[in-house]
Amino acid sequence: MADVIWVYAELTDDRITATSLEMLAKAAQLAKAEAVLLGPAPEEAVETLAKYGASKIYRCADPIYGDYLTLPAADTVAGLIDTYKPAVMLFASSYSGRDLVGNLSARFDCGAISDVGDFELKGRSVEATIPALGASYQNTSTLTSDGTKLLLVRPKSFEPKINEQPLSIEEVPVASGDDLRKLRLKDRVTVKREGPQLEGAKTIVSGGRGLKGEENFAILKDLAELLDGAVGATRAAVDAGWVPYSMQVGQTGKTVKPELYIACGISGAVQHLSGMKTSKTIISINKDADAPIFQYSDFGVVGDVFKILPQLIDELKKRKAAK
């Protein structure tokens, strides 16, 4: 088995996703890193993969991979694995990644590890670390069978690094056959976003049940704008209908790792902590001095979020005006 790790590269808005670049960084650290890129994409996407560590890209730009779900990509990836037999193939823990790994695992009658936070090569085996209970504990799982090991990787598990390599591109044949066209994408709906995206924001201001209603998220938006940040929320706030799901941080939402995370009226449920506890600096504001969130905070303020935030916003405005 070759010491090569493949990364299945995904695109969002014609750009390589952050998780794909994070996986490339880890792959290049352990072995020779290569990428598989299927479907229409600008040349910039190929250049980005090379810039972040891919020494070879298996490429097919046919629209079938964008128009039809799972089956064409699974057929092409399975053929590539059969031919080249990489040691490991990494997929983002996304909707398409999970669908692909499920399909490939069934095709090859092999196991796969999901929710991977880290992994190491150990001879012919792969040992993966899997965060559990809101990342309070770390479990390990090992794949020892012959053949390519399939891993689904959590976002923000690794730091993307520029590691430009001499690049070769291998054009691969397009998947064909009517049996691969059973699941067709009928429509794409773009959700309007305001401000920076959560996944890439350096500062995030999040609100929970303590915000008491949709209207009070306006004050979080004011603070986030002053800090050039994004607004997030807990599952409780999303389930209450106060904010859209796209703002949810946590185990069933987005995993984030900003420079600064400000938790407002958030108690610190395990589900939420699993999505933000690796933030570099955490500031929490909660009137309950015993709220679990304080155990994970670098700075904690015990008090009424509706009194503290306006004072903070006023002070930031004064400092900006004084510059």
C-alpha cells in the first residue's frame, strides 16, 4: 500500500472549502498528499489545492458531478481507489462527504470512521481520535483491514497551511451509465447571509436562551459589527425560531475556532460546547455564576447581558471615535 493520503476536495461558491484545506495540511504532514476534484470548478480551485499541499490532483470537470448526487462521484472515486490504492482517503464530515463514505464503505465492504478529530498512520493501520461528550473525552478507533481507509473529518480539526508543491494533474474519465443518474439535484436555494460567515470569522458573538427572544439578537449584531465579527447561536435559540439554522454553533450545527468567542446568555450545554470550546479566547456573560460555560471561559462576567452589552458597545464606539 502506498504512503499516499487522498483528500476529497469540496467546493462552496466555486471555492475549495476550508475543511478540504485543513485535511490537506494533515495529509501532507503524514505522507504524500493528493486530491480528488470532481465537477465544474474555476482554475483557481486547482491552484488553491496545489498551494495548500496537493502534489497531484485527479480531475474531472464534467457537470454530471454537480447535477447528480452521490452516485457518479462514488463510482469515479471507487474506480480510482481500485486503481491506485491510497493508504487513506479523507472526506469532510458534510452531507456529501457522509453520503460518499457510506456508499464507498458498502461497495468495498469495509469499515469507516466518522467524526474524526485527529489520526495517525501506524504501519498498515490507521488510529483515529474521536471527540466525545462535547470533546470532554477523546476516544480512539482503529482500522486494521487491508485496503484504503475511509475517514470522515470534523471541521476545524487541523490548521490549513500553505505548502506549495510541484503539481501534476491527471484527467480521469467521466462516470457514465443511466444507473448513476437516479438522484438529480433539482434546485439550489441560496440563503442570504449578513456579515462574515461563521466558519471563517475571527470573532463570533453568540446568543443563547438567555437572550429571551429574536428581537434581542439585534444587540449581538451591533457588537459583532463593531468587532468585524459574525453572530452565532445555540440550538435552543434556533429551535425557538429566533434565528436561522445557519447561525447554529454546536454538535448539530457548525464547528468554529475563532480568535475570540463571546458567549451571551449561554449556559454551556455539552452540545454547544462541542462546537466552540477550541476557540482561542472565550468570554462568557451570564447572570448564573454556576453556569457550566464559565468552566471553559478565559474571562467570565456574572451579570445581566442586557445591561453589560450596551455598556460594552458604548465603550467600543467611544474608542473607535477617538482613533
